[in-house]
Amino acid sequence: MPKSRSSLLTRRGLIAAGGALGLVAALSACGADTAKDGAGEADKAAAASGPWTFKDDLGKDVSAQSTPKNIVAFTGTAAALHDYGVSVKGVFGPTKTADGKPDVQAGSMDISQVQILGNVYDEFNVEKYASLQPDLLVTNSWDGSYWYVPEASKDKIMKLAPAAAIKVGGDVSMDKALARTADLAKALGADMSAKKTVDAKARFEAASAKVREATKANPGIKVLVGSGAADLFYVSTPKTSADLKYFESLGVEFVAPDKLDEGGFFESLSWENAGKYQADLVLLDNRTGTLQPKDLAAKPTWTRMPAVKAGQITPRVTEPIFSYEKCAQLLEDLAKAIQGAKKVS
């Protein structure tokens, strides 16, 4: 799976976190109080709208009595829904940096308007989640699990509201992940015929064409997808991430690591061996918590890489925001990087 911030610092081992106890009963009591107070206008509107269903990418038929309004989502998924006009009440996952600014995964969301239930991997405040009286939880899935939902508290979380997941790893390509995220947004009330959305999809298609043109105009450019941590350098395979699979279909030539770690997403190399693979262009993990070029300057094997010597490094949005708007931008950036790269390996 992709490299989460905390797992980056612990050789990406999965860690468990506890959750609050007794919350299902508390939420049930809250529901009972609401029923006792009588149905308000919101209840009447919900009843009129009828039942809501959505088949998610884990093969589950997710249902609710009406279209969910109190939505809680993984930050990146929430950012994608935001681009389609669907708001969420709460988020979990990287949302705010140490200086209080929006994390890259928050996209265009106003993070002051959402309740942050957890800001790092394996952090999820179940009590705050219950207090939001959620109708639906949504997140991505890389390997058949609910991304950023802690394993230790998953059972408590799943009892509080139905959950839907959109697949973004394994055999899924970016175009499919985009279409399924759009399906979810539409099911939640987004107007997919809105000019902003129509224009964004057209921009995405044009940007895809730009990448195809760039790879044809500048053939043979080898691209390495890397992520830096204090002790290790991770080289990703293009075969198990939606974005890289799609880039490869557009003609991008990737370095293929030959010894993948468990999970099949990357090969971890000690910094002594970080120069194992040569490339002309490096796509470097841009997530908060990963080492950036200024941090890597002290790593001799990094500075000796041909692409690094040539200054041919571009950020990789390792966990894309799966809206057409955001993915169009990263395709445009990729096309520009390939166009400007010189053969140095």
C-alpha cells in the first residue's frame, strides 16, 4: 500500500490504535432522544427522499434511509467530493500541517469548516465521530481495507454508520478510480452536469493527451518513483497504484523494482543501496512527513543519481485527490516534466 506518514518512520509496519468504548450505546441513546423529541423538518425531508443505496468497490451494498448528509471521510476522499460540491462534516487522515496550514491531501477544502478526527495514520477519535451522528463514512481502499481506519477501533467505527470505499490500488487505473469517485459524488447529490465538472473532465482528457504526446516526442525517458525516509529509500512499482498504472498506459516508461516488499507496492532500499536503479526523471513523494530534495541533500547516494544531478526531479502526488480537476493538474505537471527531461541515465 502507499506509504503513510507514521508507517514511513517505522519501516511502514502497520500499528494498532485503541478507540473509545461504549459509543454505540451512547449514539443509540442520542437517537432515542431525537425520536422522543418528534420528527422535525429534516426527518420529514429524509423520509420523503426515500432509501439510498450505493455499491462500493469492496462489493458491498451500502444503504441508508435517505441520502446521507452527515458524511465523514478520509481527507483525500473528502477533498475529491468537495470538488464536486459535496461537503463533509468530519475528516480523518493528513489534514493540517504542524504550522496549521492545509495538508496537500486537503486539496481545496476549507479545513476550518470540518471536524478533524485524526491527523496522522492510526489516529481516529471515535467519540468525536459519534458526536457528529454520521450517516456515512467514505474512504479509499488500496488493498481491500478501509484506508486510514485503524484496525484496532474499526469494529466500533463501523457500528456507528455505513461505510463505502473507492478502490485506488491493485488492478484499478486512475480513470476507473476517477469514474467511481464521480459515481459516489453523484449518488450523494452532486450535479455532474455542472459546468465546473464538465470542464474539469475535458481538461483531464486533454491533459492525458498531453502526456501521450510528451512520451512520443521525448522517447526513452526512464522515470523512477521514489519516497525518502530517514533510513530507507522506497522505489514504487507502477503495477499496483491507480495513478502509475494510468501513466504507464499513456506511454510513461517506469523503472520497475525487482524485489517488492510485502504488499507489492514498492522495494525498500537502504541509503547505501539507493542508487540501485538509474533513471532520467525522479517522481518524488510529496506527502508531509517524507523527505524532500532539501532534506535529501545530505544523502550521498541521492546526490549521485543521474536524474538528481541533472535537476530532473518533480513532485509525485502519491495519494491523488480523485477529482478530474486535481488529476488534470498532476497530468499537466507530468507532461511538462517529461517534455523537459534529458536522457542522462
